[in-house]
Amino acid sequence: MKRFYKDVTLEQAEGGMQLMLDGRAVKTPAKKVLVLPQGEFAKAVAQEWHGQGDEIVPATMPLTRLSNSVIDGVAARRDEVIASIAAYGQTDLICYWAETPPDLVALQAEHWQPVLNWAKEYLGHGFVTGRGVLSLTQDEAALAALADHVAQFENFALAAFFEMTSLTGSVLLALATVRGQLHPDAAWDAAHVDEAFQIKQWGEDDEAATRHAIRKAAFDDAVRAMGLLGVLA
């Protein structure tokens, strides 16, 4: 799509800041007015629009995409989104350890055990771990505590946190990142211990590397959104 506007501004609106293009309100794909949280997040979304060249490239506007998903989807399905995120606690990546080889198990322990220890202290309940692919049953109190913490996020942060969780396969890694226990790069590495081990053994596939880079960029965008929203510790 060709760029059709010159000026990008933010105006005060009920519930936040309204994004304006040449004085006209931007709307979401569902035709709802794009109202953004006050502060740095709104400025960053405006900068995405301001920074477009002759052509509008949606792929370079992750914060706008996130905002559309919040307004058109998350806001109306908040309880469902919270439940979906909390459900990761039942099958969380870092609870499922390998049986062999020993080198991989040692790497998992190095990256995962500190997060599990922290989560037990932070949430007041521990998570069950196991080796192999057999399904685990987590303590309902631990899952409830996790859901309570997820429910503290407002809608924009909730959407970004969902991205972090789904991209890593671990709500515990995502929570540890947001609460400042893990650097985002360390969380990403922890989520891909198995993959990195296999690459070291057998080499890297170019297509897989491209997919990995795309997902890492999306994870970084979600973390950046949390920082702009003032949620990241």
C-alpha cells in the first residue's frame, strides 16, 4: 500500500491516546478507533507510522499489529486469553526434561532449574518436572497462582506476554523475563536448549535458521512492547 498521509500525531482520547494521520483517526481492521496507552508505547506506535517510506510495510510495524490484536480481540476475550496463557503451566517446556543424552540433560539443568527454583519462590508453589514425554499433572494451587499473576497485566501487556509465552513455549520463562529474573536473550536461549544441542551435533538447516530468526525478532518485539508499557522489570 502506498503511503497516503503526511502528518502523524497523537491526541488525547478517552482511555488513552488516539493515533491521527493528517488529522483523521486511525482504525483497526475491525473498524475500531486505535486508542493506545499513554506514554512511550503510544509514541513508539506513532513512530512506526512516521517512519514509513513511500510504501507502507506492515511487517515493520509490530507494535501497530499488537495494538490491533488487543483492540479487536484481546479486549473482548480477556478471560479466555488469561486462561490460555496460564494453561501453558500445565505443559510448560521447562518441566519436560530429556532422559538422555547426559550432555543435553546437563544443559537443561543449567538453563531451567534456576527458573524453576525462582518460580517456586515467586509464586509460592513449585512445578512438577519429569523426564521423557509422559504428561505431567501440575498442582492446581500452582496453576491458580500463575493465573493470578497473569491476570495482573492490562490488555496491551497481556497480549505482549501471550506472544512471549507462545514463542518460547514457556510461561515460566516469560514471567521470569518480565520480572527481571532473566535477560530476554537468556530466556530465548533457555527455550531453545534442545534445538541448539541438535545443531551442535548435526549442523544447522538454512530454512530452520530463517524461521528461528523470524521468531526471535517477534519475541524481541514483544519484550520491547512490555518495556514501553512500563511492565518490564
